[in-house]
Amino acid sequence: MDNDVSAGSTGSTTVIAGRLALGVTLLAFGLGYTDLIDGVTAADAVSIAHYVGGVALFVAGLLALRDRDSATGTAYTVLGAFWFTWAVSSGAQVSDNAAGLFLLLFALVALSLTLAGGEPLAQGAHGLFFVSLVLLAVARFADSDSLTKAGGWFAVAAGAVAWYAATAALAHWPTAFSRRAARPGVTATG
């Protein structure tokens, strides 16, 4: 196999399970804000966010930390804490400004995870989640439905990237491609 094409690392089961948990949670969360499916709102994602995004992702983070994978462990435990907190506080009566501040603070966490480096797909998912949280925070501050939908779509994109990263690792699909332009007649094998 050419060194310029990666067929996806097998990765640890903890990393893959965490990516799946993050992907499913982001997809449910984001789709709830997009109004794409009639009658489905972000409130419908609370159970998924609580158990899959909160508890399962947090446990995956602890297991990654036990395996001395500090980057993944930190990302999963912090994101698990976000989802758990979001889920348990979803019914609470808070001001739009307080909700916006909560989203903005975790947007900074997502930005830190993006800038920390690591695998490009993980960085992409964190970066898209950062944009989603910023848009959703501003939407809460400004009471803007259009920004809420845009934030939802960025969350959907982040979820799709996280899901693809997990599936690619399991199925040995490509996760990175060469940066050099291919000449006519050049294939992945040479």
C-alpha cells in the first residue's frame, strides 16, 4: 500500500466506541435543531445525550485515560461531562443568556480539542462542533431561529464526521489522502 493513502487505523475499541457515541449523540442533537424531521426537536435527544453522550462517552474517556491515551481520554471525559450536564439541565428554567453562556464555554472546550491536534477526522469533528456551539450560543443570546438551525446543521456534520471516523477504523476505510495532486494515469498504488 502506498504510504500516502491510509486505510484507517484499527484503533482501540475504546476510541472507536467513543467516536460512535459522540457521532450518534451529535447527530441526534443536531437533527433536533434543524427541524428536518417533523416533530423532532433537540429535547428529543435528551435521553441519547444523557446515556450515550454523557455516561458512555465519559466511561470511554476514563478507559482511554487508563490506557494512557491522554488526548482521547481528555476529549471524551470533557465531552461526556458536557452531554451529561446538557441532558440533566434540559428541563431547568434558565435564561437564554445563561444557556448561551453554557454553550459558549463548552465551545471554548471544543476549540481547545480542535487546536490540540491529533487525527484529522477527530479534529474535524471537534472543529465542526465548536462552530455549532458558537452558533447555538449566539442564537440563544439573539433569539435567532436561523442561527439555531445553522448550529444544528454544523452539529449534524460533526456527528457524521465522528461516525465516519469510527466506521472507517472498523471497516479499514480511508481516513487520509495524499496532499500531492495526482497526475493522469496515477493510481493509489503507484
